[in-house]
Amino acid sequence: MNGSKSNLPEGLGKPAERALAAAGYSQLEDLAQARKEDLLKLHGFGPKALRILDAALIEKGLAFDSDLPTPRKEQD
């Protein structure tokens, strides 16, 4: 990806890689800040790429932002 060292998993299609690069994601850790819904809106990025990235994030102990529980508001 444009000479930058990427640690995105193998198996992603080239259109998905290009879509992620255009959106500014070159590292797997960057995707922990992303929401699945937003990624699926990227041209060239689909459910298969999402499954591959989801598995890779889980392997590293990470998750997409939309997978994290919503913080509860503390009541006084």
C-alpha cells in the first residue's frame, strides 16, 4: 500500500485494501477505531473483508468500535 508497511491480514481483496487505504486505514490497530457500518459503506469493501478483519482483530485482542459496549452513564 503505497510503500507504507501495512499489517492488514492476507486474504483481503485488492478493492478492499484500496478502500481502506483511501479511508486512511493502513494498520489493523487503526480499525479498532472504526465502526463496521462505516466500513461497509466504503466502495470496494464488503462482508467478506469485514469477516477477515473481524477475525484478525479478535486474534490480537481488539474489536471494531461498534463491538464495544456503550459506556453507561453513572447515576448520582
